[in-house]
Amino acid sequence: MENPLKRIWQGSGTAHGGWLSLRDDFAASVMGDVGFDYLVVDMQHGLADYTQATRLIQAVGHSDSVPLVRVPWNDPAIIGRVLDAGALGIIVPMVNSAEEAAAAVRACRYAPDGARSWGPLLAARLHGAYETAAANDSVLCIPMIETAAAVAAIDDILAVPGIDAIYVGPADLSLTYELPPAGDNDGPFVGALETIIDACISHGVVPGIHANPMLAAKRRDQGFRMVTVSSDDQALVQGAAAMLRAGTVGDL
């Protein structure tokens, strides 16, 4: 079992991904055909519950995109369940300390590296042979850095063994600096991103961030190597709006 994202990062490349906020497995399979390096099932702010998330993971897993899940919280129970469903990486929200990062790592790894319980019912069917050592090597643990407190503790967080990447949530990060909840901001937000990237380089951890098509090039230039550029709901709205404009412009 191999995780293609690791191969991209080992070659110093940048992985470009999509976000699944909807709960429709057909939409997920369509997104999987587009060519994203990874697709994230969002169980924190998206619409999918566990049952729906398992179908989305399976849909993505049958494409060339790597199935990841953003879990609702840093909870070993749900982390273990979505890994058993076939996710090859977990994005963990609101990690603000080394202790919280270590808890996320433990939930993602089998003993002796962690405390994940054995039972990869769907994962074994999706990925074939599923051995503990291979799973520990392939499954990505990706804490979210999305508060000023996390930025202040970034070196301690990244020093935790077993962290493969981090993922910046720009809206929540902005809020903690008393800025609008946007994908980009000025002021202390800029310095926070610089601090995060410098720390990731120092610790050999991949820096990731939530973005959009307009911000993707800027984030790559800044040094981010995991960049989410689109989501299923945004693609639906923007695509439909563009087709409506194209179809009605002659009548306006």
C-alpha cells in the first residue's frame, strides 16, 4: 500500500487538491475523475455524516485521487472509523499544542507507534493487503494550524514525531488575529504564514493550506506544497453561473 502524496512530496512537488463539502458519492466520483492529487471529505463543516463519508471515501478511492478526511474533532473514535473506511490521511482541526498533535498521531498509527485499533474492514477491500507497518507508513497525519495560539506553539507542534504535513485554515486563523474570516488577509496574517512555512521547512514537515484558484499560485510561491484549489459546491455554483451567463448573454 502506497500513498501517492508522499511520492509527490519526496520529489519536492506540490499536491493540488479538492474539497468535498457535499454528501453525494456521484459528485465525489466526478471530482475524482478531474485529476486532483487528493480529495478531502469534510466531516467538520461539510454535509456528510459517517455513513455518507464512507461512500465518499470509497468513490474517491476508486479514482487516482488520494482520499483524505477532515474529521469533526481530534477524537480517536472517528479518526479510527474513517481510516477503517479507507481514508489515507486525516486532517485534524484546531490543533493548538504538542499534546494535541501527539494525540492525533496516536489515533492514526497502530502500535507500537500509536493506539489505533485493528479492524480495517473497508480499507482492506479498497487498498488490498492492509498490514500495520504499511498503514503506519502510508496514512498521513495532518494537524490543522488555524489559531494564533497554534502559530505561537508551531515549533513544539512540529517537533512531534509522526506529523506528515500541516494544513492552515486561513479563515479561523484570521479570526484569531481579529481579521475577517477570509482566505487571505494583510497584517499579522502574513507574518503568521511566514512563521508556519519557516517552521515546516526547519522540521521537514509539508506545509499545506486551504485556498482557491485565485490564491493557488500565490500560495505555491510562498512555499506551500499542499494546496486545495476547489470544492465540489463551489465548482457547482460557479460552473452553473458561468453556463447561465453564457446561455443568456445574447438575451440581456
